[in-house]
Amino acid sequence: MYARVTQLEIDTMRIDTDTAVAVYQSEVVPDLRRQPGYAGVLVLANPEGTGAVITFWDSVEAADASATTGFYADVLEKFTTIFKSPPGRGRYEVRMVELPTAEASAPGP
């Protein structure tokens, strides 16, 4: 499995972090799910607007395909007005994964 990591900073004077994440979820994630080899996404953010989007892919070819198909450029175009600066991007091989279960991440009573 491979991961694409995009590090970004949202301009919180234009849009709050929660709204930016909601827009990403509604406008980008459905298109991501249609990409060949897509395996999932994590969105990390803090209230100050700093964050990362980690997309997971079945193969290195699938991870790199969005650059050649224009998908990534199209996504950046949708969000260009809310970034403080252009996002950074890298590709990594996933070497280990341990994520919390739904029960462990659920809020307490």
C-alpha cells in the first residue's frame, strides 16, 4: 500500500477548518472513491488551519496516477482560494498501520 501526503495550511480568515473539511468530504471524497486503486483517506487538521490529507492507494502506479490524470490539479483548483500557501506533497510506502477501532475513538459517556 502507498500513501500520498499533502501538507497544507488553510486560511482561517476565509474559511474555518470544520467547514473546509466538510467541503473536502462532500466535494472531493466521492471523486476519490472513483479513482482506480483508491484505498482510503485520513484528514488531519487543527483549529489554526494546519493539516495533512493522507490518501491510501493499492499500488505506486495508482498513487502516482492522479498527477498524470489531472485529478490532483483539479482538487487544488477547487481549494486554491482557501490555502495560505501552496500545499506540499509526497508519496510514501506504508510500512506499518495501527488505527484505533470505532469503539476506541468513540466519545465516552
